[in-house]
Amino acid sequence: MTDRLDEYRRKRDARRTPEPVPRSRPEPSGRRRFVIQQHHARSLHWDVRLERDGVLVSFAVPRGLPRDRARNNLARHTEDHPLEYLDFAGEIPAGQYGGGRMTIFDRGTYEADKWRDDEIGVTFHGERTSGRYVFFRTGDRDWMVRRMDPAEPGWEPMPEALRPMLTTPAAGLPADDPDWGYEMAWGGRRVLAYVSGGRVRLTEAGGDDVTSWFPEIRPLGPALAPVEAVLDGEIVTFDGARPDPALLARREAPKDSAAARRAAERTPAHLLLYDLLWLEGHATIEVVRYAERRELLEGLSLAGDHWQTPPYFPGGGEFAREAARDQGLPGVVAKRLDSPYLPGRRSRLWRHISA
């Protein structure tokens, strides 16, 4: 009788990996447990493992399980894993198979209403994952996974194409200072960042995709995972502590990915994030005030080598303007604390004031 863990053992050296590598043949347990692990390997993905016949039938899902019925996500059938993997989390050493950090995203039990060689239908009962999903084969090891149940009440799909809200030039600071929040005007390249399934997509104000231009920004996706969001911000390049538009002008469309990496090394860019348009299935435009959107944004703690959320100042316009002058910035952006987000529209609710 074939040992279903043979392939698993062949790929691992028990002396060099903290993963469980049992010597005995697996024995059926009669239970139906599952685990979903977030795996920061060469590329971020989620491993979905289903207990069956003494092993964990495993799928690597690059973008995780879909949260609504609008899309199917790629899944790749991998080798069976031992039941001990239900509790495994840790750092698989670099150079070993699957090297990278493994954390437990969710676990629980499941029911199977269909289990064939080419299609598996399950209903998850986990702490974070629930509902019916179908895995279906599209190739040798290539599968897709689809959510069959409706999304959770109130869920709205991530918008695919938004335009940033625009400012109106103003001669001076607002008279009702306490009703406004103030940000620095960075003079950079305005972008929207769509973060989903551990990946980030960047679009310019006109809608053009510039993701490939800025490879140093891509790690924002796995850093924020599993959270999904649409963010508004600006790409800048710095000369010391000051943004330099001339340096940013060097970051034009690259010829290929190698050219983009070289440009990122020579002239690194930074993404400054200052608004939140969609978060975890809920739109924040038009119905959520600017002050509340900033609170949600800051709750994400977005800080990395090439991205951050600069502070804003509720009230204190004169202080903000002086700070802009001290930093050599073109000015400040005043936003009413109760303002909605109006995609693609120019409004006096947001004002650009020169330093």
C-alpha cells in the first residue's frame, strides 16, 4: 500500500527544517479538520489543508480564498501533509523546500458534500473562514477555487477603477480652522493603491497602471496581508529629507522588469498614504468622514522601507504651513474633517494652499 507521505518526506530534511516529518504511515482519524496557513515563501500565498484519510490534502492558493462569488482564485494541488501540520507555524530555513515564514491564518472543521478527483466541495466552519467553496481541477496540478455562498451581509466588492479626489487652489487658510485637517503637499505623483490577496496594484490619476514602474512598492501587498484595501497617496523621491521632483521625473516607464529594478536601486521611490477608499469589503467614500477615514488608515499601521502614512494636523493650519515651508514643500492641503471622498471630482472641501 502506498504511503501518502512519501513525496512530503522526499522534499524535506528533518535535520534542517522545524516542520513535522513523521516516520510512520498515516492512519485515518475519521475527523474533518482544516487549517489555512499564510506562507511568506518566495511569493506570499495561503496553504489550505483538508484532513482526509489520515493526511492533509493541500492546496497553495496565491491570493487566498475568494471572499465573494465575483471571481475564482487559482489554487495549486501540492503534496499531502501530515496531520501534525494542523498546528505548525514557524520559520522554514532559506534554502529548504518552502523556505519562509509560516503562520496560522485560520483553522476549524469542514463538511464535504463532494470529493472527486477533479472536484471537491466543502463547507468551512472556522474562526475567520466560513461558507461553501468548490475546488475544481483545470490541469494536472492546477485547480481553481470558487466561493459558492453569497458574501457576508454588507460586503461590497473592491472597486476596480476609481479616480482620486482633487483639490481646489486657495489663496489662504480657512477661517474656521478647527473644522479642517492639514496635510503636507508633497508635489509627487498621485496614485491609488489596490491591495488584495497580498498583491498591490498602482494606478495614476488618469487610470494608467504603473505597478511595474515601482517594484520597491510591491512588498506593501504581503506586508498588509491578509487585509485588503484601496488607498490614496502619492509617490515621491527624496534628496536627503526633502522630496525632489527632478529625481521623481527619472522614474518613467521602464523597458522591462530588470530596468525597473535598476531604477529602484538608483532612485528609490516612497509611497506616502493619506486616505482610505475601501477596506475589507466596505466602501469608505461618501459615507465616512475624512477624520474617520484617517483614523481607519492609521489603524493599519502602514510603515515600511518604501511606504508610510505621514501625520495630519486637525486644526493648526498656520503650524502646518510653517512646517511645509521649513521642509521646502510647495504647500499644504486643507481637508474639511467632515468631508466625504468624491472620486474624480474637484471640490472646495479640499484646498491646496501654497507655502
